[in-house]
Amino acid sequence: MSFPFSKNGKVAAAVLFLVAASVAVDGFAPRVGLSPLQTINSKVQDVPPSSLFMARRNMNMNRRAPVKEKKPPMNNEIAPGDLRVTTPNAKGKDEPLGVMSRDEALAKAKEMGGLDLVLVNPNSDPPVCKIVDYSKYRYMKEKKAKEIKKNSKATEVKEVKMSYKIDVHDYEVRKKNALKFLKQGNRVKCSIMFRGREVQHDKLGYELLDKLAEEMDEICTREGRPKREGRNLSMIVTPRPEVVKQVNADRRAVDKAKRNKKEQKQRIKKAAAEAAMAATAAVDVAEEKPNGNDSSDDLLDLEKDIESSLDDLFGTDDLTDDLFS
């Protein structure tokens, strides 16, 4: 009996049959005119990516490189040469140490407790360096930047809306609000709103805005003429420089009062702690110091006890008194 295929041909036919059967079992019929290998590749390409794969892909795309800290030149990173060296004192102010070379400044920093020599102003002549603990210097710098950002309130644009046929009382309320915003150092946008056919009376809106600007002319200036924005007519006014200066001065005064109050609390707390420590030290000294009168009284009592015990033991007569006197 002979077979139409050779031994290798039979093996190849069996492998192809198994591949085709596995593809059909999975629910994908082999395409006409394609080999089994091409059918498998088309099956893999037709499968949509899983949600986990997409989530990982998005996470990798959104991942950003960590921000590296930009450190100033320190210690041996500073170029050799003359340096103007300072160091903070107990009050936090910079105390000049004079002009010295880099090696001398490094030796001075090591002598002051292993501190760091940080380049503060490289553009000065000679460059300015500071002897300080870098970690503490960075912390204080970040804290100061946060305080400056917190205290420096950016000017905001406040808006006051009204109609061209507004009543006198409502007009005074809008004017009062605009003055309040200006005295806070903010810019104010005064808007006139028109509805429907009211837009044909825009001339009355211009007159109302001109009137409002003239009445507030003492503390503000207009940024150009009123402008049309759709159905609205708007004008922006800015506080005068003296008003802004007064606002900043008041803000600094409030901050200074807060700092003084905080320092006063710290001084009171420190004085109370020192008084408590002094009282504790006085009590300890009083307990350790011996009292001379008390010790002498104790010795006399001891002698009397010894004499009474001897009298009880030997009796009281002239011979024993002479013997133990």
C-alpha cells in the first residue's frame, strides 16, 4: 500500500490540520485563499486591545520625569578666588565676615560647625557667599517665597452690572460697591446691560458710565472709552497710584502687627519657661542645702537619749555619774 505523501509531507499536513482546527474552535474560520499562518496573524490583529493595556499605555504617556532641584554652587563647586562672605546672626540678618579666598571661607565654614559655603550672588564683584546650613537655608527660602506669594495679592477685576434706567438708590449701591473694590486695590468693570430693543438707547448708557466715572474721579482713572460687547456696554476703571500705595501700606502694617503679636507671645512664653526653670532650680537647691540648726538639735536629742538609756541601765548614783561624765 502506498501513500500519496512522503513521511515529511504527512507531518506537515497533520500540523496544518491541527492549526486549522484550533482556529475554527476559537470561532474564527480560516479565510479562503490564506494560509493557516496568515489566518493566525489576521486573528491576532483583529483582537482589540484590552482596557488594562490601554490604562498602562496612558499611564506611561502621562508619566513625567521628576523635577530636579536646582541647587546653587556650594563648597568646592565655587570657583577659586576672592569672595565676600556673610553669615546669618541670631536675629536672622546677614553679618559680613569680610573678603577672603575660597579656601579660607571653607575653613571658616568648617570651623563654625561643618556648615556649607553657598554662592548667593555670582554677579557681584567679588561674588557673595553665605556660610549656612544648606538644608535650613533652603527651608527658610521656600518659607519666605510662600509668604511673599501669600501676601502679594494680585489685582482682580471686579464687575458692577446695572441698567441704563436704573433707579437712584440702586445706582448709589452700585457706586458704593465700585468704590469699595477700588479702595481694595482692584480694577472695576462697570457694565450696562441692554435687553431686546433697549440697545437703541446706548447713548443713555454712555452718559451713565461717564457720570459714574466723573463721580469716582478722585480715586480712579478710566482705561479708555466705554466699549460695546454684544448687548452690553462696559468700561474699566483703575485705582490711582496713591490709592494702591495706601492699600499696600495698610497691608504691610497689618502684617507687621501680626508679626509683633506673634513675637510678643513667644517672649511671654519664653519668660514663663525661664521663671519655671528658675523656681525649679531654687527648690532643688533648698532641698540639697543642709540646715545647721536642725542638725545641732538632732545631735542634742541623740545625746539626751543616750544618757537616759544609760541611767536606766546602771541607775543614777554619784559613782556612775563620775564614770560617764
